[in-house]
Amino acid sequence: MEEVARHAGVSPATVSRVLNDRGKCSAKTRERVLAAIRDLGYVANAAARSLAQGRTGSLGFLLPTIGTEFMSSFLQVVASAATEEGYDLLIALRSESSLRRMLGRHNTDGVLIFGSAMGEASLRRLAAEGFPALLVYRTPPPGLSLPSIAIDNEAGVRESVEHLIQAHGRRRVAFLQGPAGNEDAGRREEAYRATLARHGLPADPRLCRSGLSAEEARASTMAWLREQAPFDAVVGWCDAAAIGAMDALRSEGRSVPADVSVVGFDDIGPARHLDPALTTVRPPTELVARLAVRELVRLIQSGQRGAGEPQPRLAVELVLRRSCGCSR
């Protein structure tokens, strides 16, 4: 930087202001500095610049788990987007110790918080401290001003259930539930119940069971069959739950979709390769990841705190395949 300053006939502080686009600087002086940079082939050192600005050059990403197909693919896109923005990514699972390490101002410049990875009390403390943070696949609790990127869960399940009723004549639709306290899971179950009610179909309490994993969904489906609770369709809160249901039905000699239609949510990689291929709701996973990283970086660089303008929930798409009864 000093060499650039000598070449341009200005102070190192002026070069710094031009490089970081901060402070007052005349157009003539700015052009002189930029010409010196071009002449010398100067490339600013990102690590040195971050240090000078009191930044780490790292983003934090707090997750509830990494052991699912969906989370693995989502994490890859977030890491790629962070790299493209010039940041490293520090990943931590939900725990108080990992949270304290991640949120130290000498560790990360800002943090992405996925779903239920942080409880409401911790979120409120974080917002009060003014640390740059953004919620992913979650909206902020009432009265809390935090930016977020979320999807339209209700629309996805509503369209799924209506398709089963209207296109395939299903009337006894079962639901495999997600984790308690998970916003996505809760909104999907609410949409399931509301859509049945809108079509005059009661939600049989026997037909709502836990589907936290493929194994648990398989056990819940086996219980329905064992208890002879009649059902002709299953909606899983996620694809793993739907896959577990299909496995149980197959093991008991039930045909999917001739006997029971099955629909999932997330469109994970294996969904299209199942036999039959899984009808599912596809969220804009890559768009969510890239928007989240881009918005967090903007918050860090602008110094803005709070949610700003409300973000619309991103649209999802029902992908029709053979497991619901469609021929495609």
C-alpha cells in the first residue's frame, strides 16, 4: 500500500480510503490512486484488509444437525456462496459452547442460523447485542427484529393435499410429523389440517404420527397398518419420512400408488430414483442459500442492524412423479 501511495503522490491513508470506498476523496485523487494500482499490478490482501477493518473474514453457520441428505446439499451451496463472497465458513452444531465460540467478534463477522438451531431466548440476546445475524428457513419470533429467508411451506403442503384429493380421489390422508418446535414442520402440519378441513374431510387423530427420520416414519406406518386405521395416502413432512412410509408399505405387500399414494417435501437427490419415483415439494434450496449469504454479507458491510424490509417467503414447486398416482 505504501508503494502505491508513493507512486500516486498521496498518503497511505488516502489509498486505504479508495480501496475500501470510505471517507472523502476527490474524483481526481481517486483516479490517480487507481492508475497507480493498475501500473503496479497491486492486489489488496483480503486477510490484511479484514484485519485493518476489525473483521475476521468468516461467516458462522449454526445448524441443528448435518446428518441428513437435505442439510448436506444445502451446506454445500452455503459454503460455495460464502467463498464467492470472499468469506470462510465456520460451522457449528446447536450447543451453548459452540455458540459462544462462533459468536465471538474475533471468530466470525456474522452468523446464519438454520431453523430451530437457536432457541428464542438466545435469539433475543443476540438481537440485543446487535451482532449481524440472519435466520434461514425460519421467521423471527413475535416482536423480534431479525432478517430472515423462509419458504412458503403452507403452499407446498396445501397443493400436495389438494392434488391427492382432486386428482386421485384420496379421502383418508395420513401425515408424518416433523420435530416439535421446528417452524417448517409446524407450518406443514397446519397446512395439512387446514386443507383437509377446507375439503370437508376430518383429520383423524390416529393418522398423525411422528416421522422424524425414515426409521421412525417406517415404524409409524407399520403401526397404522397394524391398528387397521384406514388410509389411502401419506404426506411426509420431509422426503425421508415419505421414503420410510414407502418402505413399510412395500414390506407389507401394499402397492404405491395403487393402494396408497405417498408425497414428500424437499426433493432430495434420491427422490427421483426411487421405484416409484417420489412426488414431492421442491423448495428453492440454492436460491435460499445464496440469498442468505448475500444478505448477511450486506448487513456486515453496511453496519445495518434489524430486519429492514420484510422478506417475502419464497415460492415452492410441487413435483409430480409416480408415487402419488401420476404417470410421469
